[in-house]
Amino acid sequence: MDDDDKGWHDKLAPREKLLLFGPGILSDSELLALFLRTGVPGMHVMQYAESLLAQFGSFHKLITADRQTLCAVKGLGNSKYAQLQAIGEMAHRFYCSHLMRENAMTSPEITRSYLQLLLARREREVFVVMFLDNQHRLIAHQEMFKGTVNSVEVHPREILREALKVNAAAIILAHNHPSGKAQPSRADRDVTDLVVKACLFLDIRVLDHLVIGAGEYVSFAEKGWL
């Protein structure tokens, strides 16, 4: 694409750009402007969209903002909050249905996005286990343990019991850090080692442990820690 083409694209309204070139070409602010449809007095919808993203920090933080925070913003209210909640839920169900059909390890982006939607806005640590069949397709996921703002107690025996119940051949572990920082703690690494060792006795593979922060993650598999 040359510079003249880029300039032409930039002159198009978001809806026309989407219809001509697909949604992937749109920026976050253009996607948000399509959703908002109108701006506020004294501010064009594109400027309004950009200001909202700057205020919240990211698309994800905007969509997952709580009702009180969102409704306090000029131009937003219960209607927009309900619509954003619906968008988040649709995305959650899309990722879930996709994982039910696809090999989780050949779609790591889908797996991460699903877990980020599930965990990123939680105010306390939640430990989730995804149970997979022998083709690494999702059988079920379960919030196994819930903790405090900075810790969660994990019991490997309970994970094994659920894995046997659904006849899982492999599992993916995940938990959130409400602080927003995804860097695993020493305790995170220790509990992962305990689960891996426990699973070895039943020939169940631990494929990954994902630590979810605010717009970031750490994968034990990608780090070579499994």
C-alpha cells in the first residue's frame, strides 16, 4: 500500500472503511466511533472516541469498566454501559465456542483473549483450570479457587479430581493478578510445579499456566518453565 492509498483510506469515514476493506483496518478509536455513533456537544465522534480511549487507557479497560465509573463519563450512561457489557459477553461466548471446536494449543491468541475477558477485571485472585481432551479441545473450564487481592490457595488434589471427572487428557492453568502486573510470583511458580508433578501420576499434561494482568499476560509455556 503506497502513501497515496493510505491518505485515501484516512479520509474515509469508519463505516465506509470497514465496508471497503474489512474491520481489521480500523483503529481502536474508529471502532469505538462506530459504536458510539455520535459525539457530544463541541466534540466530533472521532475526537470523543479518542478522548475516551485516552481516559480509560485501552479498549479493554473501557469495555470492562464498572457501571459507576462508566456512567460518570459525559455522554455515556446506562444504555451505553449495557451495550458494552453485551459486547464483552458476546466476545466471551465467541471465544468459548471457538475453543470448544479448535485445538487450544494451535489457537493461543484465542485462549489468551478468552482468559483475559474472563479474569482481567476481577478484583480478587481467581484460579481457573481449562480441561482439554486428547486433541486439546476444551471440554470445560472451572473457577477452581478464589482468594484475596494478592493471593489464592490452590489444591492440586482438587484439580486432579475434576480432571478425572471430565476425563481430561490435558489442562491449562490460569489466574489473574488484580494489581494489573502479570509477572508471576515465586508462589505461582511453586504451585505450578506441584500441579505438574501431581498430574504426572495420572498421565495428564499441564500445557500452560497463564498469569493475566491488565492488558498483559505471562505464559509459563512461552517462558520455557514447563
